Amino acid sequence: FDDCGEMLAYHMDHPEAQVQTWFVHDYNTEEWIRGEQAYFVKSSLPTPMGTGIVAFAKQSDAEQFAVENNGKVYRLDELRVEVHLNVHG
């Protein structure tokens, strides 16, 4: 997937696709991290698919990014609810 939001939206549209483990890139280092351990920020930052969602390994990095980009920090389960509401209204 081109960005985290696209990955989550796809899963919401395809509930039959069972996910064993989520993996995302840390925004700063581009290292792979488990989605369940990541801190996500949703902001107005342009991302490849326009969702504005990026991931961080460290909570402090996510919080700083959120402040700098007028965003909000989420954990994976919280973000899945947010994406579901935005996709399915």
C-alpha cells in the first residue's frame, strides 16, 4: 500500500482478508515496525494516497509531529475506528 490510511481502508472494505500482523514504516527512519506497536498521526500532511496518516515507532516522535502538523496521535485500534467512520460514514 502507498500509505497507512489506504491499507486500513482496504481492510475495512475487505473484512474477509484476515490480517495476521500489520507492518508499517516509521516516518522518520523508514524502518519496518509492527502496526500494533506504532503510534499513528493523522494530519493535513499530504501522503501518497491523501489520507494524511503516518506512523512512528516512538510516541514522542508522533506527539511532536502532531503538534507541528496540527494532527492527532492514534494507536492502531483507535485509528481503525477513525478510518472506518470516514470510509463508511
